[in-house]
Amino acid sequence: MSLSEHWERHAADWTRWAREPDHDSYWRFHRERFFELLPPPGRLTLDVGCGEGRLARDLKECGHHVRAFDASPSLVEAARTADPSLDVRQADAAALPVEDGASDLVVSFMVLMDLDDLAGVVRESARVLEAGGRFCIAITHPINSAGDFEAKEPDSAFVIKESYFEQRRRDLRAERDGLTMPFVDLHRPLQDYGTALERADLLIERIREIPDDEDPPQRESQLRWQRLPLFLHLRAVKL
């Protein structure tokens, strides 16, 4: 099963998981920090890989003129149902129905590690950006996806058993507060993302590593992730 087929199959699970207030990492670690990375609303903001639309709705509320895209028909329908006024379209992230240079901001939130064609998606995001436009992304931090802790104690050792540099698929089943979500993504080393940006003439401006610094933590096991980053936020500019 391809990554896009996985997300279509589990669209209903993801929609329930993503919309539960204060449940997902979006609410706990991302939303405020990611918006700090974004430039002010401009001509056109493209949300590439919008899922059920929570980020697109928040962008719209903050004054962005948003056009959102996802490959999953079910997630596109969920986004449209949540906000019928939102411009949401089904599209391959590597073949967007957008003119060259039409946008001044492209966001790809927690998506690039869920796509097979990283280089193609980054190249396409650069194509639809005007010169000086920004590309803002959030991903699972590559050190996170490279290994795991040996135990749940705060001082547990973090072990990378396989090559950090080798791309590999990860299947993770999460259960919390009565909800279940089977996640799947690709581990890639940081240089793969950097190379894709470089080849698309996108220059990194800002980079932020996001640990689990929730205070107070909901569970003692969270304290492990105060020592290593969970997520990576990045902003690049088109040359």
C-alpha cells in the first residue's frame, strides 16, 4: 500500500484524531510555534497536504487567502464539510493545478515525511512560488524517526539500531483517550530535505527544533523528549 493509499484508507480515523481538542501534537506543540515562522498574510497561501483542513482553517482565520490541496478524496471532503467557504481541491502534491509563481507562501505541515516523492513535491512547491516567496514546513524530526528510547523512564537511552542515513518506512499505531490512529511515514536523514530544497533553489532562512516541553507534562514518559527534538520547523525563501 502506498503512503497516499494509507491516508485515504484511514481518513476517518485521522479526522477524528485531528479534531479532538488538545489531543494531537498540533494543539500541544505546533500551532503557535509554526505560526511564528510564517510571514504575514499576502497574495495567496497554498496549503499542500491539508488533510482534514485544520491548518487551512486557522490560516484563513488569521487573514490568509488560502487554497488547500490533498491527494485523499475523503480528507478533501472532510475539509470542505468543516468549512464550505474554504477553497479545497484534490491534487497530487507533485502536480499542483496552480500557475507558476502564483503564490507568495506555501505551507506543508507534517506532510513531507508522508510522501514518496520528496524531491518532486519540493520542486513543485518552488514552481508555484514567486521569487522571494516563502516555503514553510513542519516534519517529524529525523533524529526522532531514526531510533527509539529503550524504556519510558526520563533518563532512558535513545538508540539508533539501523543506519540513520537509510530511508525506511515506519508504521506506528497510536492509542490515546479512546481514539486509535495507525500512522505511517518515511524516515529520511536531514540532508535529504536539505538537498531537495537546494535543488529547487530554496534557501533556508529559519530552522527550529521542537522538543516536548509541555509544562507540566501529562505523562512522566514525556520527559524523555525534553532531551531530543520531536519535530522540525523550517522556513525557506525562493531565490
